[in-house]
Amino acid sequence: MVRCKTLESPQYTVVHSESDFEVRFYRDSAWMTAPTDEISFEKATRNGFHRLFQYIEGANLNNSRISMTVPVLTSIVPGAGPLHSSAYFVKFYLPTKFSAIPPLALPELNLRPDSWKSHCIAVRKFSGFARDSNIVKEAEKLALSLSKSPWANSTSTDSGYAYSIAQYNSPLRFIGRVNEVWVDVSGPDEDSCKSRLVAEF
């Protein structure tokens, strides 16, 4: 699977792997988040990333330019948006050099920092473009896989998100695209991820 090796991404350890999903332990990380009130996942991602791109290009109080990272993450909260539609939060992973004190975004961009504590995430990869027409199906496939695994009934709603879609490629790339569905699973540290797996067998 080809990824942009030159771009920084959040650090993780794989603690369990199956043919159609894996569970990763992600370390503490810092993100910049763009909430959107779009009803469409695709429109929300475009809108949110446009604002985040302005931020990394220097639309912040430090006038800092921030290197592109991967993935761009769109987190989904069903029923929290207008007319009981989904609400979306588009997230940009902040490089390590900016993680302790992220540059403040210009107020008109309506961005906010988001610090993640280390936690476990179940991940399913899929190719092509992430669309309104396929993200729910991919999330359902991950849920089905989890239901047949040691992580059945272990999904966590602490974050408030039902699931997130991680995109690793520019919209201009048409071949070899990499996307992932992320769902939080219980286990606050790497050992608890592993101990849960051992306990189930």
C-alpha cells in the first residue's frame, strides 16, 4: 500500500491485525479542527479542508507555514447537524514541532485545537474516493468485522464521534488512493489493548 512517506503522520503501534481490519494504539497527538454545518460528507470535507489549508499556509496569528501531514480526518456525529443530519469535524494532524503550542488560527476561519490522549482505534482500509455513497457502507463493514472479533461490544463513544474517515491522498490523485474508517475502541493504553485481546482467547 503506497503512502506519502515524506509526510508526517500520527504515531501508532498495531496491536491486532486481521484480513479486513486492524487495531492500532495511537500515541498522544494534536490536531486542528474545522467544524462544518454541511449536510454532505463530501461538501463538509471540502469546506473544512479549505479553511485548514488557509491555516497551514499562514492564516494564523504567528504567520507560520505548517507542513502538510496525513491523514486528513473527517469525524462524523450522526444526528447532531441541521435537521437531524450528521455533523462533521474536519481535522488536520499538527506536526510534532507545533503540537505543544499550536499557532492560533485567524478567528474568521472558525478552527479550534484538539488534543488527543493515547487510545486504541479499529481501522478498515478502502480504496478509491471517499464519497457520501460509500462511507456508511465501509463503516458498517468495519462494525460487522468487529462484532466477530475480540473487540465485539468494545467500541467507545467517549470522543462523541460515531466514526471517522481518514484520507491520505490529494484529490488530484486518481490511482492507488488510500482511505480508512476509524472507530475508537476501549483501552486507554497499548497494554490494555493487548490484554483485552489475550483475555478473549
